[in-house]
Amino acid sequence: MGRFSTEDAAQRALTQLTNKGVRTARVVVERKETNIYTLRLPAATDALRAKAEGQLRTALSGKPLRACGT
């Protein structure tokens, strides 16, 4: 019936629908909220990149560093 940026907004819309007689509508999470962080190292050498990747491996959950724009 609609997409809302907050759960409160969705609940308000649900209340309005309920007041109009709709009984089967419900609020669901479309997708889990995620956080994205960007670490920019514009002057990184290959050696610095390898060192950073090694030290950040756990924090990155095993994902490799990528060049910006890829």
C-alpha cells in the first residue's frame, strides 16, 4: 500500500487504514537497514594498501578493499 521512511510513519498510515475499515494491512520491514562506510586513502601505495587490508580483515568481515569507483 505504500513505502515509508520510518516505522512511525508506516504505523500512522496503518492506523488511518484501520479507521477506514481495512483489517488485513500490516507493517513489514522491506529490507534490513545497513550501514556503509567509506575509507579513502588517496595516496596509498601498494604496500600501504596490503598493510591496511591485513589489519582491517576482521573489521571488513573478510571483504577485500576496492578502488573507488568500482
